[in-house]
Amino acid sequence: MRYHERKSFLLREWDRWLQTQPDDLQPTARDALQFFCKLQDMQSPLLDFRPRRNDRWRVIHALLLNEGRVSD
């Protein structure tokens, strides 16, 4: 799966997951970590990539931060 495909799938999955969570004003890094752990528990194919320098959690967190989906 290419980066842009993975990115769009991750963002869609994030949006779906966020709808199942209690309403918060702005999701935080803690929410992003819970989402990441859910993906790990599910053994999601969205995490089947080799990060260049960082671990997978940092890649997912950075993506959500850069897209304005979470506050730090």
C-alpha cells in the first residue's frame, strides 16, 4: 500500500473511531495513542509499514498532528 493510500485509510479509520468516543472539544495525543493501540490490538494492516526513523506510533501521531486532527 502506498503512502497516500495508507494516509487516507488511516484518516478515515480515525474519523470512524472518533465517532465512537465521547465528545471532546479537541482530540489529544492521548486519544491518538488509544487509537494506535486499537489498531495494534486488531493487528490492522494499516500498521504494516516500516518507519524510516521513528516507531509506528510516532508516525501515526505526526500524521494526525499534521492533518490538524489532534492537539498536542
